[in-house]
Amino acid sequence: MAITAAFFNDSEFQDQLVFLLATDPVALAECGNLLQTEDFQPLPNLANGRARWIVAGRALEYWGKYRKPVGRLLRSDVLGHMESLQLGERQRKEVQQYLAHLGSLKAAHPQAVVDQIVSYKVQRLRARLIEEMAQLHSTGQLTDESWAEFMQQGRRLDYNTMSADYFSGEELDNRIARRRLQSRASATPSFLIDPLDEIVEGIRPGHLGLIIAPTKRGKSLFLIWLAIALAVQRMNVLFFTLEDPRTDVEDRMDAALSGIPIHQLGDSPDRFWKRWRRNRRNIRAQIRIVDGTERGYSVHGIEGEVLRYRNEGFITNAVIVDYDDEILPARKLPARDKEFDQIYRDQRRLAATYQLIFWTAAQTQRGTENMRILTGDRVADAIGKIRKSTMTISLGKGDWGPDSMYLWVAAHKFDRKDIGCNIVGDKTRMLIYDREATAKRLRQEAAAPYSEKDEYE
């Protein structure tokens, strides 16, 4: 049943809808199963009709296979599909221009778009069911079985779900296709910390990551680094500061982006502005900072902010929370470890539901300040934090002096663990990782005699 309502015959509305189908897991969960590629068939009065039809079809097919938005894989998926269609040069150029147009869009009132789709589609589908029931009734063919089937179809309209047979040939093909797409455009963003990226992958959307370290070791700086690294890789980041005021977080980010020591930011505003603007060009997405130092946030409250920003046009790809001890439990429990179990279970659910990359941080036990390797059993309050996280990285004491740090992969469900690396930071510039200083120490270590290298091991 193709869409024919007047507000769907508007190119701007359809572009917004295609944008949501490609990027927004909430929109897909609410209306993905109600839409078909035929709903976007080119109309004579609409610009970009063929290109929109092709792109929408790819986004819907990806959702049908993998139950998540195609996101950053859209361009490679569409271009690969065009090769199979053997389109002419003019048509290929139109599709590429349309992809560029979609890339420049921001979601405008996404819930209003979704509500119009759902309302119209549900009304039309219910009208069809009623018409079919009336025809059967008029001919005396409406049996108890057919009545029950009509009722079941009506109930399905309220549950936008889809099950899959793991052993079916179609599902096997879907899994093979998903891995092929991911190998062409990895869905796992890097840390932009070279020694760490060389030994392990991070986490993909839908998963929870955890940073553990002693007090004042650099957990907040690591989370700030992650926010910037994810934004560089085209991910919109919602950063929750629950302990330090927003102004402190802004100053740290400004220092990290400009390379100017944090205590010198106010000394030369022109120098700061030029550096900040120059480095800002490398960031392909946005970072929004939410100050929760006064009101506090539960995971349910964090979810509410994700949805609120979505309705304002900011579709969140990653959530970073600094840090876990300040997250409020959904309900008060007699033991703190039980509350943390609840909090981490809710965080994991939130990441999976909205296909978010979710990072937070936790304290390690007392007496771990001088330890190089911090294993999962050193986390404070609840060992369940490690079990419920996809990946855990600890920040131990580095081998290269007070500015160094030893990153240890304490846990990872999908890649190597119990492996680590040294890095050098620059806390005056709020950098958890100084690429040049780290490379220099690595060169020195490589050139050192074996007896000196033994000191690092």
C-alpha cells in the first residue's frame, strides 16, 4: 500500500523521513515495519524522486535485515547497490548528490514525522482489515479462525517487532552481507590513541564501555578524549557531567582542542579562537554537554535527554557519562552493589535499545594508585560492573614517568583482553594522549639496550 496522503507528497517531508530511516533507531522501531520501498516511488511533482526511492529502499532493507539503522554504511551500501543496477552516469550522479543532500540535513521534529507516518499507515491498514472482514461476513465466509487471524493482524499494528529463524537460508545470507558491509566500512570507531588502536578494537553501537582508574588518574580526561574522538568520526555525542560543573568540562575540551594549557586559555583569546576554529574543522559531528551536577540523573533520566535532544533535531550516536557513582538508581535498594547492578543493567539496555555507544567510568579500590595493571576485580563497589560491560579499560601507573599511563584491556567480549600499552599525556593541555610525546618514548625504548628495556617490563 503506497503512501498517498497529501503531507507525504512533499519532498522536504520525504527527505526528513529518509534521513530518519537511515540514522534514527527510535524512528525505525516505531514505523520501520509499516513502510515499504513502494511508499517512495518517484512522483512527477517531486524532485530527486528516483534517488530518494533508491536510498529509502536501501535503508529499509538494511533495517529489515539487521534491525538497526544503516548509519555510516549508507553511502557504501547505496553505491554498491547502484553498481548492481548498472545505472547510467547521470543517474549515478543524481544519487550521489542526493546522498550529499541527506548528509547536510538535521532532524526536524522527528517525532512529528513518525507520528504522521504511524497514524496514517495504521488507519489505512485497519480500514483494509475491516473491509476484508465485511466482505467475508457478507458472503458467510467469516469463520472463527479467520476472525482470530484478523484480530491478530490488528494487534500486530501496535507491536513493531520482527522475529527471525536463525537457521533459515535468508538469515544466513543476511549475516554474511552484514559482515561484508562492516568490513568495507567498519562500524567500530577507533580511540584515536595509536598504541591502543593497534592492539584492540573499541565497542560498536549498542554496547557499554567502562573506564576504571584510581582517584585523579585521568578518568574524566579519557572520557573527554573519547567524546572528541567519536565526534571526529561523525558521531553525535551527548556528554553528561555529573560531578564537575559544565564550565570545567568546557574548559578542558577547549584546552584539548586548542592545545593551549588550560590555565592560559584566558590570557590570549585571539590565539585560542584561531587554534580552536582550525582544529574544530576536523570534527564531523556535534558534542552536547548536559550538566547534571545539581539535579542528578538516573539512567531513565539520561534516556529522557536522548529523546528530548532527538526531538530538537540532535540524533545521539554516543552517550558518555562522567561518572557512574553519580548516577541515581531507579529505586533505592538496601545494598550499593545491588544498585550498581541495576544501573549497569539499565545502561546496557539503553545502549542496545537506541544503538548507542555508551561509555562511563568507575573508581578502583583504595591502594591501587601505584599499580601498573588494574584487573577487573580491582573495581570498587561491584564486580558486576565488569560483567555487564562489553569492554573495560583500566588506567594504571605508566612506566615512563609521572606523565605516562598504562592502558590495560581488563575485559572485552569481542576482542583481545589482558593486553596493554604505555602512553604519555599532557595534563596541562588536558590531553590524555600526546601523540608526539608517546612516539618519542617508543623510539627511545626501541633504541635502548636490552638491559634498559628490562626496566620497562
